[in-house]
Amino acid sequence: MNVRRKILAAILLSTCFAAAQTSVKHAKPKPKAQEKTAEQIQLEQTNQQLLNNMQKIQTEMEQMRQQLQQAQKDAAAAKSEAAEASRKAEGVEQATTANAGAVNTLQGAVTDLKGNATTLAQTIKDDQKQTKAAIEHPDILHYKGITLSPAGSFTAAETVDRNHATGGDIPTAWTSIPLTGSDLSKVSEFFGSGRQSRLALLAESKGAHNTFRGYFEMDFLGSGTNSNNNQSNSYVMRQRQIWGQLETASGWSFAGGQMWSLATEYKSGLTLRSEATPQSIDPNYVPGFVWARQYGFRITRQVNPHFWAAASLENPQTLSPVVNGDVTGLPLILWASPGANGGNYNAAANTSNGSTPGLLTTYSMNAVPDFIAKMAWEPKWGGHYELFGVSRFFRARLYPNATKAEIAAGTATSAGAYNDTEAGSGIGASARRAVLNKRFDLGLKGLWGTGMGRYGTSTIADVTARPDGKLSPLHTWSALSTVEWHATPRFDVYMNYGGDYVKRTNYTNLTTGNPLGYGVGTISSYTNAGCNTEPVPTGTGGTTNYPTTPSSCSATNRDIQEFTVGYWYDFYKGARGRFRQGIQYGYAQRKTWADQNGLAPEGLDNIFETSFRYYLP
């Protein structure tokens, strides 16, 4: 605004200056010789002043022009600055928008981070809790990359009361149930024992493709030369299971050592340590249960989630041959030998110390291992089903020139002796199914074949002899049915009924024409007439007498049966292990083959058992 005013003033002064010049031009010329008047002098002074003012105005106008140019420059610079500011403002706005997005993203990340931090804190807290629990209450122990677990170990305080004595501890010797006429049948027996207490250790290491396992399990049901019930019951540790296993991610498994036979039923596939043993306090389980614990080398393949196949080679053993009837002319049969201490066999039956070889301490001389193959199926609709086969071989050395008569006459020789091997085989199956919302488990299993007696719980019989002395595998079957009621998570009730049966086998003596075989003979050679007469104990009198088998009592076993009912109650089951208590009643029956007069004595036993156990967690 001041610039405009100055410009207007300059224009006005210029106009006045032009008018003054015009008035001067039109003034009369002064006389050459005339002196200036006062008015002229005053006018000159005024003109000079106007000229000075004009010069001053021009100077100011030049200054204003310069100022106007500077102002224009400043305005252009200001416009440029304004444009730059606008551009920067747009950039700032864009940056602000981007920053706002980044801020939102950052806020979301912060929120997530807070959530993750909370979760992480809780995870750390849980891990610390688990670590503390693992230290204070470890489920497994760690050793050089291997986990060690004592699961399966327990202490046992158990009793057994039989109303007919067998001379046994907690395990029931089924073929020793006394016949009703024997002296042992007249007395009962009670034993208390902690010998079934068990020690177990599972060592396991898992890799990317393979799992390695080693398992050790033992109890105290063995006996030593100093074991007794007198004051300090010093019974020795017994090997139950000791095996190693390699399991691959592709479904193959290789295992070797002492383990449950593949003939045993399993609960889950064909997995070791998932054996479907019947619920029982008795370590000898129930007649009809098919099993063995022995050396084996096993290959298992899980074909798919529902089907398994396995094959095993297992340690063989022949039960003592049972030969009834007329043995006249029958050659001597060498089928086993007593133990040898140098070979780590039990030498208690060694004839050199005056003893007679018996069932438990006589070792058959086997040609090859037992061979077992099995398939297991677990369909989608439920249950576990198995089908298996067993192949066995029985070897003996025969001495045709060493008959009973030749031995008596002292003319027996080993001339013509030879080895003979006879085959036995069996087929078995099992089925197990949970019903009624898994409150009940129903099971049925069995094994039928020739020479399968050893795989039944009662170890009833394996072989007899033919008239030529060759071993003859006996027809046998074993069957067991089970019902288990899971009343509550802590209370189980169970019932088992099963039996082992051996068929009568009749041959004709080639020399005399009389019966020969298993459970047969003439009235004189196979008679049960004295089975119901109580015999006098062996000994010389006084108090050093022992049970005696009734005379005139052939009594060859036909079948052993038992019905059991019992329960298990866990009155504590938690992080510190499990305390379990159980009571079982069993009604056992031992039946024999009748003689030619129809006499078939039997033995009955009522067995009450109790158990109090503490299981390690």
C-alpha cells in the first residue's frame, strides 16, 4: 500500500513540474540589461527547489522501482517457496498417511506382541511347572539320550489258601492238584508271600527313523539251594523278560531275548508289553491261557493301521513223555538230559547226585527252534482278532537192542541206535471286544493241535510213545473265556473260565498185542482202583514223612479246568503311583482218564487269594 501512495505522489509532482516548465516557456523574455526583480529571484528559487524535489523524487522513484523489483523477486521466491511448501505438505500428508498405516500396523504388532508375551509368559510358567514336576515327580529318567522308566514295577503282599494242599506257593501247580483219595487232599494250606513283587525297567531312545528299546523284568518266584520258609524266606530273583527291540518308522520291528511267546494274545497290534494276560492274582494265571515266556527272535510288520503280521523262532522244550500200558519190547528212549552246572543248567536232577531226573530240571535235546507265525486284525468297527500257527519238533535217540527185558537180563546194547524227529503243529485264534460303551471286555482264545501241551497254562502233556519207541505228539487243546467289567475307573470285576485237555491215544504193543499209549492199558497196567484210598506217607516213621502217591493209581490227566472270579480296586491312583487291593476265588478241577473199570478219579480245589500291591508311577 505505501508503494502505491509513493507512485501516485511521484506522478502528481511530475505533472506539476511539467506545468511549471510550460509557464516558464510562455513568460515574456527579460530585458537583457534589466536587473532581476525580487519576484524573479523568488521564482528561480522556487524552480530550483522544484528541480531539487524532482531529482529527489526521481531518486526515490528509482529506489521504489528497485524495491518493486525486489518485491517482485521476493513474491516470486515466496510463490516458489509456497509451491515447495505445498509439495512438501503433500509429501508430508502422504508420509503422514503412510505413517498412520505404519502406526496402525505397529499398534497391531504391539497388540500381538503383548498377546504373544502373555502366552509366552504362560508357556514359560507352564514349562517351569512341568520342569518342577518332572524334577520332583519324574515319569522317566534320562541317561545319555535314553529315557529310563520303571513303570510296571510293584511290591506285592499276597496270600493263598487252598482247601486241598499242593505243596506250592502263590503259583498253583495245576497238575499237582491232589486226587480226592490222596493224603494231601485231607489237609489245607496257607501261604503268605511277597515273591511276586516285580522290578521292571524300560530303556528307550527315539531317533528320526528308528526307536531302540531294551526291557528288563524280574520277580522273586525263583528258588535257590538255601531258599526256605523257616525264618528268612530267601527266595531268589527270577528272569521274566529281558529283550531288545529295533522299531523302524516304516512299520518293521525286530526283537530278541526272553519275552512272551508270540502265541500269547496281545491287546494292541502285536506290540511287546501289550500282552492280554487274564486278570488274576495267581502267577500261573488260569488253565486254558496260551502262553510261554522264553527266548525268541521276532520280526513284526505293521502292514497298515489295522493289520499286523509276525513270525518268531522260539526256544523249544519237550515235556516228559507219558507212556501207559504194556511197554514190553519198547526200546529205550533218550530224549533229555539232567542239568549241568558247568553249562549253567540246574543240576538238581543230575543222576550223579542220586536224584531222579524230573520235569522241571530235565532239558530236552532239541533239533530246531519252535516256529510261530501270527496275524492280528483290528477292524474299524472294533475289537482285536488274531490267528496263528505253531510248528514244533520232538527228537529222541532210540536203542532197539535195549528193551525192558534186555536191560533186566543184562544183554542190552547200543547196537543199531538211531535218532528220530517227529513234528507237531497247532493252530490258534483269539478274539477280544469291548461292548456297552467299553464297560465290558469279552475275550475268547484257544489253541488246538498235536504236541501243544507246553503252551497251555497247566503244561498237561506233549508226547507219548508208539510201539516202535518213536515219540508221538498228543492231540491237545486249550481254551479260555474272559469277562471283565470296568465298573468304575478304579474298580474292575473279572471272571475267567478255561481248561487244558489232552486226548487219549491208544496203540497196540507189537509184541504182546496189549494197549500202549496215553491213558490206556490193561486192567493190570492201567488201573485207578487205589486212587481213592489214602496212602501212608513215605518215610520210616516219626515226623520225617512226606506225601505219597496212592498205589494202583495210574490216573493220567485228561483235563484241568478252573473258574475264577475276583476284583481289583485302586484305592489310590495318582501322581505318586497306585495302591491296589484284590481278592480272587478259584474253583479248580483235575480230571483223569478212566480205566477199564470206568474209574476216573479227580481232584478238586477251592483257592482263595488276596493281593495288596503298590505300583510305581
